[in-house]
Amino acid sequence: MTTLATTAHRDFQLGDLGEYPVIASDIIYQGAAVGLVDGTGHARPLATGDRFAGFCVDPANNSAGAAAAINVKVRRRGSIQLSVTGAVITDVGQPVYATDDNAFGFTPVAGTFIGLVSQYVSAGVVIVDYAPEIRDPWAGYTVREALAGTKLFDAQDCGKLFCCTEAADADALTLPAVADGFSGAVILYVGPFGGAAITIAPNAADMILGPDITGANDKDLILTKATARRGDFVKLGNSDADGYHITELRGTWAREG
């Protein structure tokens, strides 16, 4: 270990601002969400798969320059008003994702996490808090899939995050027999408040077992439509001879009567 023997003059960042080198042949406009390319670390107008770096505060025109010829100045944390697809008054606290530098929504599928809704402004417009220390609640799930209808799960779906929108209430997400190798996944509702009843159907000879849910063969697990809110979910864990087990859930889920 080496300790200081004299004064060390450090360079400190000013407030919440930072700078990143820009990719070649591109322009980042003021107000754009800025992404960092995984393979190079260069900044660009955010694209799917990038790491979010903040919002551009001064235009950075590198349209005729090589990579890293100029830097872009960003605000790395703060609160910002954004148009977010489908935003309603009940969405305070919800995570927000970007699919490009000016397109924001609530589904984690093909999106980069930006921050959390802190205030509702009007239909489709909210205040989003963002900062490096605010983490994506679904960051642990790298394989994500959108669902808007029926689905029969199989062994290749193990460990996935399934993001469900306003499927018809009768559409069922069907679990295979426990012997077929499906060991569980996460079913996440990403639609608006009261938008849909998500129905998870076990095999006829299996149960879905969980907190305050009485086990019975061939009985569906249903997210109650009247109180369904964006972010409600159920995690289905490893199965045994009786069926599937709920390891975690949010929202009002009930067994089919």
C-alpha cells in the first residue's frame, strides 16, 4: 500500500456535469439521451444496448470528425420532463426505458434504463429522476421478451423476463408439465392500471403454489384486473412433483375459483 507523503492536487468534476468522447461522423443534439457504446466507450445518441450516460446539455457536432475528436457535455443526474409512451397518473415510481435518444417507454424489452418516474405532469408526460446510482429493477434479466397474447412456455424460456401488455383477459400463459424441463421465469405486467388480467395456466396435473394460494391441480393463477398496475409481477421458481412454486410476487394475484 502506498500512502500520500505530500499534498495531491486532484481534478474534481463540476456539479453534475460530465464529458465523453463522441463517436465518429455523428451529431448529438441538446436534450438527447446519450448512450455509451459498450465496445468502445464512445458517446452517441442513445441506441438500444448502450449504457445511459445522461442528457446532452450542449450540441456536439462530430459529423465530419473521427472518433473522440470532440467531447459531448452531459448532465449525469437530475430530474427531467419527458414524453413517455402510455404514461398515466398512477405511474409514479415506475422505471423508464429508452429505445433511442428521444423515445421513452415502460417496457424493459429492447430498452436502456433511464430512471424512475417521480411526478405526473399530463397524459404521456412525466418527470423522471435519473442518476448513475439509480438502478434498473430488472437489470438481472438480460433475456427479455414481450407478450401480448397466448404463450406456451418451454425449456428455452427458463430464466427469462416476460413483459406482458394488454392481452385479452382470456389469453392464457400456459406452463408445460413439470417433467418438461421448464424451471421458471418472471411474468411482469407493463400495461396501464386496470388494463388486463394476466392468466397463468398450469398443466392439468400440476399446481401453482404460493403465499396464501391454496394448491389445486389445473387451477390458473390470475392477476386481478381491477387493481392490476404496471410493475406487478410473479416469479415462478423451480418445480417439483406437485407443480410450480411462486418465489416472489407483487400485486393482487388469486387462484382460479
